Amino acid sequence: MHTLTEALNQPESWLAGHYDIAVIGAGHAGCEAALAAARLGCRTILFTMNLDAVANMPCNPNIGGTAKGQLVREIDALGGEMGRAADRTMIQFRMLNRSRGPAVLSPRAQIDRRRYQMDMKAVIERQDGLHLRQAEIVALLSSDDPVLSDGSASADNPASENGQRLRIAGVLTKTGAVYACGSVIIATGTYLESRIIIGASQYPGGPDGLFPSHGLSASIREAGMPMQRFKTGTPARINRRSVDFSLMERQDGDDRPVPFSFDHEDRTEQADWLPIQEPCFLTYTSPATRTLTLDNISRSPLFSGAIEGVGPRYCPSIEDKFVKFPDKERHQVFIEPTGRDTDELYVQGMSSSMPEEVQLGMLRSVLGLEHVQIMRSAYAIEYDCLDPTGLEPTLAAKTADGLFFAGQVNGTSGYEEAAAQGLVAGINAVRNLRGEPPVVIDRARAYIGVLIDDLVTKGTREPYRMMTARAEYRLMLRQDNADSRLTPLGHEIGLISEERYRRFLTKEQQIQEEIARCSRTTVKPIESVNGVLARLGTTTLNNPATLSELLRRPELTYDCLAPLDLDRPDLPQPVRYAVEVALKYEGYIRLEEERIRRFHKLEDRLIPPGIDYDAIHGLRLEARQKLKRLLPGTVGQAARVSGVSPADISVLLVYLDVQKRSARS
């Protein structure tokens, strides 16, 4: 890797500027990272290879969904931008999993993808301290003065040999411009050495027909970061005028859309705040789809061996579905709008890398798509990405000071996962420059914590997707209480304004006061009361009961008890819902809180840096090797490392106790 001085000594290079932080890539991760850094007072530059691709949605035109909606609300609670932009540009809203309880309730919105891009680009352009620049970054530049290693030098970490490791000092563009900076955040998505695959046609390319990134991947390897190669894909886009919607099942949005952003909570009871919602449609593959796919399976790059990268398990291609699920008669296909001002539709559920003529036949075998016209062919894309176990929980590189990574370059999939990482990387890049303690969100506090902890502790061998099943404490990590969990932290960091924080404190006070009132307000077993309860389909009273006791009945809600509660205050809907959940699930919440307390006993137990795992007798060889490579910062993190058993953790705890007593004596 060249140093900053060496780069400037090249005849074609020149110093283009000095910045505190440089962000490479203006996708969802890069946008959040750059905005966070600039809003925290750092002079920031955000690079993109194409200004028209800022905050692009190259795949599905929606934000949120199961577990992903929780991430968006957490991003907003910390002071990020995605939720606000989604509210401004959504064209349909649905709250998923309404029948399954509050722990998995997840907001999801169809987005006008072009308006979202324009909206986010405008926010970035108008942000003080942030410079948006079209340029391709081809190399990282190191400082002439490396920093002392933290003792983590190893064969897996060549950049930290001889007791030193790299210090990042700048970046180099394809045209020779040098930008000096204190920290770099790499958020390159799926562009690193990317390759588009459609049947036998393979060529260097990025999403949506954009150029790939060449050179930067090699520079990342030179920084000592472990790399791998993944694959993902996107379905075809089709013309609305060629679709017969009468043969499909129409799917409309909710009557009362719920905004993602807590800044917009006053809209919750306004059914008309999203005046026109665009419908989606559901259809299915046919026996002809299966036959055509399997007859041409040898032409699929996925099965011919042409694709080397590992694809996403939870978003398989249509050919993968027919091969892996031979007994399933048909597969769902969702037809989704990509915007209000375009006839381009997204075919959710039919990702493919088949040749174009096979794709057309497959689509025309689907009910309602018999005469469909393709506007953009489906394709697979292979790209370089990190093995994220090379990162700290702060998303900083273990091998180089001032280097951070966020988004799909870390092996994840999805806009929401990317934006969450970008926000955390932006915050920690700033704090690293200022010598402040990093922000690490644990998995008991947020889905963001689950996401990052899974990546850096366990790694991923396929594109990682957030799901509610990954969160052990999902009853506490609900979409509705993201502000309670994270807004105080966002305010402490400096991304939540004083005005918004005051509104948050008022809401919290209203919730606590109403919980207390419901717990002490008694309803008597009189005729009028029992008449109301009978109409609500619940058991009548023989003895007095508090409102909180009534709310624990599954069939009753806070709002339906209004006729029995004459002293009920006029509270906003989010407050009423929070009170209902707190009282209805009080027992479960108490059990969850006890589990979290036990979790923190291990999570708060720090492992000192430079610990010699070879000196710990009783550790199994596999555990010793894994711990030496991953260098977990806490006992809790060590316990989640694959290959480390509970017995190994017991040995580690005994060793730490002995070392602690020895230090005291």
C-alpha cells in the first residue's frame, strides 16, 4: 500500500483536499455514515462513482419488512435519516405480522425509488460540512508513520507485523486526485470487482448497469483485511401496460399508515397523511414455469458452475426454488410498483440469472403475465466483500487505524442492514478521531446490536439477512419502543436535537403515568360494566378489577376499554399502544428483563487486550485458535464464538478471576 507522501510524489497525482472523514460509496450505508459524521461536526467528503446513483435501490423498491422495519425505526431513534426519507417517499404501507404479537410486528413500505434517491441526495447536498463528490476511489493511502500494534499481529493479520499496523491517511481517485483524511469509511456495496451474469453472458459491471469498482479491493487486501466473494441477484422489471391485473390478487396498503420516523408520530392517527397508496398484486408460478425452468437448468449459471460466489439462502433465485423444493406446486410472485410516475414494475420472487429468452418464457408462464414485456432483465452479480470477523464491534478494521467498513461490503444483504451499519460506522469514526470512547450497541438493546455482533463474532458465509429469529430478546426489541431504547443514546451522541429529546421525555412520562393510573384504577362489577364486557366478547366481572388486569385479557385493548374509563386522559396513539403492550405482556417482559440481566453479567466482563490464550490450561485447541483469531472483547462475545463451548467459557472465567486476584496482591 502506498503512503500519502508516495502517492503525492507520482507525476499524475495532486492534492485535492483535506477532510476529517472520507466515505467511499453513497448507497444506504454511505449516506448514513456521511450524514452522521457531518452532523457531529466533522468535515466529511462522500464519494460516489455516479451522482445519479446516490441512495439507489437496485433491487426491491421497498424499505422495512420483518426485522428490517425494526432496524429502520432504530436508525431513526438514533438520529439517522432513512426513516424520514422513507416517510417522505413511500407509496404504500403495511404493518406485517399483526396476528403474531408485538414482538414481531414490523413496518414495511413500498417506496418511490427515484423520489427516494432525489430526496436523500438533496438532504446530503444541503448538509453543512458534507461534500458530495463523483469520483472512483481506487486505493487507500497510509500514513508515513504507522501506529503501535495492540498485540493482535498474526498470520491472519499481516498488516500488523513487527509490532506496527497501518494508519489510514487518505484515498486516491482513478484520475490521480489525492484526498487526505483522518478516517475512511468503506461502504462500497456490491461494486468491488463486480461481475454481471445473465446466462452465458458475463461481463464486469455493477448494479443497474453501472460501472464496477476496480483496484480498491486489492488495496483493502493490502490493508490486511480478509476477503471473500458473494453473489446476489435481482428480478426482471416489466412494463405495467403488458400486465393483466384482473387475473391477480390485489394487495392494498393499511387504512392507517404508520410513519417510520418518530419525528412524524403526530401522523399516526391521520389516515390521510399518505393520501394515495399504490396497490401491489399477488400471482403464482404455473406448472409451465417449472417445466421451462427445469428443462433449461443446465443453462443456469447457478448450476453450470459459472457462478463462484455464495448466494443468499433466504432470497433464492426461481431456479433454485424449483430445484430445492421439488414438491412445492407453485411459488408466490409479487408485482410491485417502483414509483408513481413510471410504468416500471418489480417482479418480487423471480430472481434469476437465466438467459434472457428463458427469462421471458418463464415470466409469460405466470398467471397475468402472458403478454409481459421486460424492461430490465434479471441478473446475478458477483462481488468481493469482507469476512466481517476482521472488524471490531465498532466496525473498525482490526488491521488498520482509522479504517471502517459498513454495508454489503461486510457481507450483509438489504438496504436496512446497510444503513444501520453506516450510522454506527459514522459515529465511531468521529469518536475515534476525537479520542472518545466508541459506541457499541449490545444485542440486548437493539437489532443493530444483534446485526453487528453476529457479523464480527460469528462471521457469515452467505449474504446475511436480519430476521426476528436472530434476536434472543425480541419482545424487548419491538418496533414501537425503539425510541425508548435508543433515543437517549442518540441524544448523548449528538444526533438527536434538544427539541426532539424534550418530546421524547414527555412521551416517556405520559407512558409511565398512564401505566400507574391503569394499575390503580378499579372497575366495579356493576351491570353497565358487565354489559360493555359482554359486548366485547369477554368474561364479565364478579369482583372489582383494575384496568391493568382487564388489559391482560388477550381479547381486550386499551382503546376498547374507553367506555369503562371515564377519567381516561387524551393521549396520542403511540402512548396508548405503549401502555397496552407494557401491561398486557408485563409478566413476559419481567422474565425477559431477568434474562437480559444475566446476559450482561457476561457481556460486562471484559477480556484484557493482549491476553495469552496459549497460557490458559484447559482450553480446547479449537477454542484457543478461534479466540486468538477473533480476539473477543468480552466474555459474552467469547461465548458466542462458534467452536467455543460452555466448558471453555468456565475455564476462561476461572483464569480471569485468578489473574484479577494476582493483580490485587
